[in-house]
Amino acid sequence: MMITLRKLPLAVAVAAGVMSAQALAVDFHGYARSGIGWTGSGGEQQCFKATGAQSKYRLGNECETYAELKLGQELWKEGDKSFYFDTNVAYSVNQEDDWESTSPAFREANIQGKNLIDWLPGSTLWAGKRFYQRHDVHMIDFYYWDISGPGAGLENVDLGFGKLSLAATRNSESGGSYTFSSDDTKKYAAKTANDVFDIRLAGLETNPGGVLELGVDYGRANPQDDYRLEDGASKDGWMWTGEHTQSIWGGFNKFVVQYATDAMTSWNSGHSQGTSIDNNGSMIRVLDHGAMDFNDDWGLMYVAMYQDVDLDSKNGSTWYTWVSVRCTNGRRS
């Protein structure tokens, strides 16, 4: 017994050392931007975007302090199998005062299990809240394919000719569904869930230096038991995406075609708003964007896009982004 007690402090010290080494293995990634500006006529900086546009040009046109603090750690590893825990906390303030308090947003908190299925090597099982395979035009801060949110999925299943990914995510709309109380008056839900089911096939080699990604998303409103949607609600919808990526001049060019219907025409990115009234219709988008490096010091980013939302209610919109160019010096940011 005395021998066991004498060994205990040493065992505790060794365990503490192992835990300390593991604590130092936390992965940190971050993003932050902050600045200040004035208008020519006086007053604070005014950021703007074109009428009907869903995004703004980033360079010199961001009026807030925004940051993301991303922490993650590998929790377990045995051979090729592993579990990884990932988090992301973001916040934004309006650049008005020295002290600006705000509630942070928990953007990501998920667990990822890699190579857990022996007959699906290279695949990843995940569950939780995450940014899921987002596609964007960086120079105008526009996400054209983004179903991020709480969910679960299986991604990067190697089929030999491409990689298959399956996911389901959820977001909510305020109100949108109702039931009847005991006195036959309408009782509205505070929020109504919307589910999105996503299938993607990526890495399809089409030509030297070129790959194709295809995807389909189905979104629907999912009211709780005994609740119903308002008359005229779009209920559900689809979005189809095809994206060709070509390596060019040390960079890339992406050509994208998307088509969406009904509930998927609100955000036009893959999120569903199935409780929205008079939202039935369609959206078509044709987009070309990319970046290239001329040498170690100079590069170029560009975008051209046409988007048309045609709703049955005649309340659609058309968004043109003609050829827009941004020169870059050094690393792109």
C-alpha cells in the first residue's frame, strides 16, 4: 500500500504533463477586419450596394468591426481514424464608440469523425453546427451556395470518378405557422423550422486542369405537430447547381449555373423559406468569377453575374454584375 501511495504523485505529475501537452495542441484560426472612414459631405462612413444587389463590394466598403475566432482540437486518433472537435465564435460591432458591447454568435460547434467506416476510406461523418462546403465570390462577399447551420452528414465518399457528400441542415423563420386554441383563435408559432437536404458530387474531371461539381438541394418548411402553414406559403422548393473550376495562370476560374424554385428563391443560396407567402416562382443565376496571379507581386480578381428571380406575385428582381475587376498586390485577402 505504501508503495502505491509513493507512486501516486509521480502518476499524477505524468498525467498532468500529458494533459498540458494536449491543451497546447489546440488549433487556432481567425479572421478579423476593422477600419474607419468618412463621407465627403460629413458624418461617418456610409457603406452601400447597388439597388437589387444581394451583396456589396468589400474593398473600402465595410463599415463594421467583424471577427471570427475559430478553435479546434483532435480528440482521438488511432491509425487513420480520428475525431475532431471544431468551434467558431463571431461578433460584429458598428464602429461608433470605443466601448461597444455585443452578444457573440456561436457560428460553429461540431464533431467530425474521419475514416470511421472501413469500407468508405477518406470519408467524414459529422454532426453539429458548421459552415458546410460554402461557395462564394470573395471580392463581393457573396455566398451563392451555402446551407450552413445545425445538421449532420457524410462527406467526401470516394466513388472512383468523384466524391459524394450528403447532408441535412436546418434553419428557422419567425412565425410562419399556426394552430387554433381552445376558443378557435389562431395561435402562431414563434418560429418554424426549415430543413434542407443536400447532395453533391465533386471532383469530376472534365478536361486538363478542369473539374465539375454538381449538386441538388431540397428545402421544406417543417411545422410542429398540429400547426399548419398560411394559405399561399411556398412550403418547399429545389435548387440545382453546376460549377466548373478551371486552373488558370496560377489561380482559377469558376463558371456556375444555378436554378431554384419556390421556397429556395428567397436566399437564393440553398436556404429554404417555406413559410413565406407569395414566394412561388423561380430563380436562374449565371456566374463567372476567379483569380489569377501574373507574378509574385501582382494578381487579379474578377466577377461577372446575371441573376433573375421571377415570382408568380410579380415581385421578383434582376441583378446584374457586369465585369468587375480588383487588382491585388502580394497575397490575396
